[in-house]
Amino acid sequence: MNTRPYVSIDIETTGLNPENCQVLEIGAVIDDGTTPIEDCPTFHCYVDHGLILGEPFAVSMHPTILRRIATHEEGYTYLQPWEVAGRFRDFLKENGLDPENEKVFVAGKNFASFDSRFLSKVTSWDKYIKVHHRILDPAAMYWRPEIDGVELPDTKTCMERAGISGEVAHTAVEDAQVVVRLIRHAIEARQALNCDSIVLAS
């Protein structure tokens, strides 16, 4: 299965409102449709804001992330907010993409309505990273209107419909990899039915 390379991106945040909450973790996987997922180029960092702002419930979901940021536990990358966009741009360029001159195809669960709003608040993000206006959202690929109505299924439901075991990790890289697995499964299922199209959500 060959596809045009796209970037699956997931973030963890301190809440739902990008105006007063923060990105804590960013994970991304570049998928070309053929490389084993565990071998795909992967980006990961924690964002060290110095001062944490957010919603109590959301913050309480991330004790491990906060501990790592607080102690700078070895084995992970910690970036200041103004470093993130440049480092992510370099990661994309090192892996054959040109985010400053060509729009990058991005995949993600709710990326268009959630992640992109937070990432646009990261210093120089929109300057360094040009994203295609159409986003690959796996939820659209697993939507069953007779069951779901007008609501797209959540990630756990998509996994169940794809026959993918496990839980939603709520860690950025693992969730980005789940999106890749869901997209690959949907493409393979469509190709098996001689239907090569995939659903793009604006």
C-alpha cells in the first residue's frame, strides 16, 4: 500500500480552550504507507512553559507528563514554546518534507477542530509549518450514520470497528500511531473492495 506521505500529529494539553490552556506534549509520525509503523520517522517533545496554566480536570490527567517536565527526566526532549516550531520544521525537512514551501498533509483525530487551534498559538508555527486545508481524520472513515447519527465516532470506537485491540493511550506518539493504524486499515479495506478513495475532512 503506497500513499502520499502524511504526518499524523497528536497533542496533549492542559485543557480545551487554546486561549488560556497550553500544549504539554507533541507527537508525530510520518507515514508513507509501506514502512512498518514502529519504524516510521517519529517526533516527540514535551513543552516546558515554566508556568502551567489550564483546567484542573485536564491537568490532573497528566501527572506523568508534568513530573517529567518538572524534573527533566532523562531520555526525553524538552523544548521551550518558542523552540517547538523550528524543531518540528527541521524534523519534517530531515525526512523529505518541505513545510515552509509545500503544504503538509496532516492526519489526526479532531486535528482540524482542536489540535490545529492549539498549535497555531505556538510561536512561529504558522510561519514554519504550512498545513494542507484538508485533514485526514480517521473518524470519518469509520462513521456509521445509522448508529452514530451526526456524531463522528471516538477513537476507541474506531479501534473496535477496525479490530485494533488496546486502549486509547492519551500519550502523543502512541495516539499518533493509532491514527496511522486506523488509516492504513481503512485504505486496505477499501482496496480489498476495489474502492481506492479515502474520506477527507475539512
